[in-house]
Amino acid sequence: MRETLKSKLSKKITEHRPRTARLLQEYGDVKVDNVTVAQVIGGMRGIKSLVTDISYLDPEEGIRYRGYTLDEVIKNLPKPKGAEMPSVEGLFYLLLTGDFPTHNEVDQVIEEFSKRRIVPRFVYDVIDSFPESSHPMVIFSTAILTLNRESVFNRQYKAGICKKDYWEATYEDALNLLAKLPEIAAYIYNKLYRKGDRICSDPNLDMGANFAQMMGIKKPYDDVSRLHFLIHSDHESGNVSAHTGHLVASSLSDIYLSISSMINGLAGPLHGLANQEVLRWLHEVMEKMDNKLPSTEEMEQFVWNTLNSGQVIPGFGHAVLRKTDPRYKLQREFSKKHLPNDPIFKYADLLYKVVPPILKKQGKAKNPWPNVDAQSGVIQWHYGVKDYDFYTVLFGIGRSIGICANIIWDRALGYPLERPKSVTTDMLEKLVGIKK
């Protein structure tokens, strides 16, 4: 009998559970972190209070998936025949198990996704009921929420499933949802931006290639999709989208409720909208330059003028990273190969060379280097996806992969309901010795 992803994951879970149990039983009183007043008031930034083995954001090396850098992930994950980028299904295997899959193991996951990709008619009916002026993230979140009635976990929980088996039902829900997300997203795109001209999926393709097929965009957009979903798939557990998914799932809400809430967090302008804001700003810069590529000196002056007026340069800086975002570098290399003469890329490329030295000289930015958002919208625009609002839906497909993997492991290890304690302003003032 061949070993499946689910059976291999089951072994990994059985091996991992004693580690968590021992930490709780023998070392539960060990202090992990100190908390300052600034952290309490400032959104709990930097407080070590969550656990995930799926990914870690290293300040110097960027995001690591299961301990591997993005370069290692791209190099070692199997790629579809003729593709530059690995399949998303192989990434999901890695995130769940910590092991790089073989080509055959990836094919098994692709087969599983293909079997589960069919979206119920009632979901299409819900999407069709939205006005065409609706934001795609609202439709996306609602469509995911509507699938709640299909939840395997909900049925088994009501039937009295054993707590140790929660993860198995959640695994089924996660695969069912992930397989359908590209179908749902492409249908929303066609409804809003292609006058309902739907393109059917191809069950013989991997997720990235199938998404490109449904979007009606030729190669190498299949590799664009694979790369986009891969680099956005996880980002530790503390950012808004990841934490929201964890938090809602900790109440034993099913995967559909949890991922829908994650999508809602991602839709906020301080989180998932950054890539479209960068692209909008680039278009404004090009307009001010009469759509002519400026010289290095002219761009330097423009950047200084922008900073001196109190504005920021979108796409540069990161809350944790202290060097160029590896996700940006991967996209930059792809752009240099496939769209070197694209006018917007030329602007982005010039800014990459000009902005960091200026930000260093200005001395205000902790990280003067570009982040992932500085490039992702540029690539989408080049391949014809020119509707800013849809970019966050693409982000949402990718981020769902990592959050689903995290929630499966949360259930497997029996993580409890999240319930941090609050304090009042009076308590904080008393703590630091402020007298009224």
C-alpha cells in the first residue's frame, strides 16, 4: 500500500505530540519573553507568544519554510515538466510534513486536489448575486464562508469525534478548500473583469498551470502563479492574516470560517493591499515623468523631494527584515528574465538601485531595502491582470496554503482556545508609577 500525504502526516503528528506534551509538563513555567508597555499598547508587536513550525521570519535571511530558505525551497521542490517554478502542491506537502516530496508524491497531491476542485453550484449562485461593483475580496470571503455547509469537521464534531482525531477532519476540509480556491478566484475575476466570460479548468494541470488556464493567460503565467502562491503562502503566525486564521480556528471554527476571517484581515489597507498601492504609486511616478525613464540623477531628486515632503516610498522597508526581501529578489530575477523591457519594471529596477542608498543617508528607515510588494504587482500588470483590487485575492490564495497547514497542526497538537489577558490604562499608569 503506497504511503499518502495523509498517512505520512499522521506519522509526523504521532512523533511530534510527545515534544509538545513534555514542554508543557516539565517546562511550562519557564519564561519565554518580557513584555513592555509599548508592546502592550502597540499591537503586541514582537511578543513571543505563538508557536508554529511551518515558517519563521529570519531578520537576515527572510522567510523560512520548515527551516529552509526560499532559494532552497525553489531548488529542491519538484517542478512540473518544462516549468521554472515548483508546483504549489509540492509546497503544501513540504509545509505539512517538513520533507521535500518526490515527483510521485507531488503527483498524488495534484490528483487529490483535482478530485476535490469542483465547486458546488450554490457557491456560484452566491457569487453571481453580488453587484458587479462589489470588491473581489468581499465576494471571495463570502464564497469561502458559504462552503461551511460542506465541512467534514462540523459533521464529525457533532457526531462526537475524538479530540485526537480533529486534525483528520480538518485535513479533509483543508484539501477540499485549497483545491477550490483557484476555481472560485478565477470565477470572480471573470465575473467582475471579463463580463462573465468563464474559462473552464483543466483537471490534468497542477494548481498554478490550471489557474493560468482559467485566467486565460499563456505561459509563463503558470510560473508566475506558482511563484506568487509560493512566496505568499506563510509568514509566521503573528501577522494579521495568519493570526486571524489561528485565532478563529482556536475556537474550533471549521476551516471555512477560519480562512474567510483570514481573508477579511488580509483585505485591510495596512496588510494585503500594499502591492497594489506600490503599483498605483509607480503609475503616478511615471505620469509625473511623462512616461519617460528618468536618469539616475533625476530619480534620486524625485525620491528626495518625496521624502522631504513627508511622504514615504512604497514597497521599501519591513517590520522584521533587515535586508532585501528574498521574495522580492526571486520576483526581480524572474522579471529580469521575462520582462526586462517592461516600462514599469524599468522604473521599479531604477528605484531598487536609487532608493536604498537615499534611505540609508536619510537615516530614518530601519530597513531601506525593497520588500515583496515592490515587485509583485509589476509582474501581474505585465501579464494583463491590471485590476488592482484583484491582487489581494491572489495573495489570499497563497496565504491560505500556509494557514491551512498551520490549522491542521494546531488541531493535531491540541492547541487551546487563544485567550490573552487585557489590562486597563489605569493599571499601566500604576505599574510605571504615574500618579493622577
